[in-house]
Amino acid sequence: MNVQLALQESMERFVQSEQEADAAEHHTETCMDALAHYLLHYSDLYQEPEGEEEPDFAEWEHNLEEQMVRMLEGDVEPALDLGQTPLAELDPEHIRDFIGWFVLRESGDPELIEAYAEVLRRWFAFMVHRGWWQREEQVVFEQVLDDVVPEAVRTARAARVFYHFVRSGGGVPPRLRGQRFSEFAEGHARVTAIRKGALWFAFDNHEGEIGPVALPKVILDMVAEGDVFDLELGLRGDAWVLVDVGPIYPACVYVEAEEYQDLDKIS
């Protein structure tokens, strides 16, 4: 692989080739823009090294004011230039995180996840064809997609079902609907068990397991142990019920911090 080739250049040339082939309907440009946004603002590629001095507050305030002025003038598009970062810096785990965390977080659309995965596969093949990658690199990156895409699609569909379930008042027994909540638990919650028609959760900011959260079997069948929810639960009487739910992330992406330190997600 030509390690001097910039990541930005490889993406731009790919988008141009797809435009020339009249493949615009395949989400190419929006996928590459989203990937650039993820890499710039959420991946480890552009994080400040540990130990660097904090930016001067006056300078930060000045830059923020300039940004607000640009937004008021209608210039709201973020700069997505990856600079001269070499293509060799792209890691398969960036692709896992992009599909299984960022796209879920920003969109939650299972059809878009599948469409973006197809764009990425064409990009990988394009880079092999141009001689920028070896076939072995393409195989490794495609294996990540094979792993993460089905799980991301599953959790995206589950999040839709949970959203409508909560909005319809599901999960709250009639005898409890007039009662106040005595306790709340909210934040990132990992599914620790699925048993006896209910879920058990472990919250980042709460000691021990919380549960059971009783749910219909058709919904439970969409969930897997290790999935991570953005979730709010309320305790009414002796029953925990769903109050609100956001994105759901598959276990293959949202690993425990002590298990995987390389990528520092910002949520």
C-alpha cells in the first residue's frame, strides 16, 4: 500500500469515481461525509494527546463566537477536511465504530446502515483496484463489516420498536399507571440477563443490577445480552418500567472500557 496517500484524497477520488459512474443514488457522498465527521470529531485520530495544555479560554471563546457568527450567516456546514492523515492510519475498528455506534447514534435507520456498508465495501474494492491497499487489508475491513452490520441493523430495529412501545404506554401495568415513580435509573445500561420474560440491566452510574423489566416476548427476542441502551427506568411499586429509550448499541461495538482501550467514545 502507498502509505503516503492521504485518507482525504482516497475518499475524494472514490466519490468522484462514483459520480462519474452515475452511482449518486447509492449514498456515496453522504456516507463519506458522515465517515469524515466521525473520524474528525469522535475517533482517536484527532484527539488531543494526553498531557497537552488546556486551550486558552479567551481563544476558545473567540473561536466559539466566530463559529456562532458563521452559523447566523447561514454557514452551518462543518469543515470535514481530514488534512494529510495517511490512509494507513485508518483502522478496521474505526469502521466498526462508525457503523455500529456513530450511524446508530446519529440516524438509527437500519436501511441507511446497510446502504452505508455497501458504500464502504465499494470503497475498499476501489482502493485495492487502485493499488492503494493489498487484498489482505480489504479482507480484514470487510470482516469487520460482516461482524457489525447485522448486529447494528438488529439493534436499530429494536430501538424503533422500543421507542413506539414506550410512546404507546407499554410496559406499565394498569394498576400502576396512576402512581408516582419512587426511583429512577438512567444513562448507559448494559443488558446483563434475559430471563423469565424480562431484562436485567447494569447502569454505568448505579450499583448492581436493575430489574426485572418485563416485556413481551416479541420485543425480548430482538435483544441480546451485552446490548447497551440509552435508557431511563422508573420504579413504581415493586416494578421497574420503561420511561424513555434512545439508541441501542450492539455488544460487539460498545465493549467495556477495561476490555478495549484504543477507541475513546464520546457520548
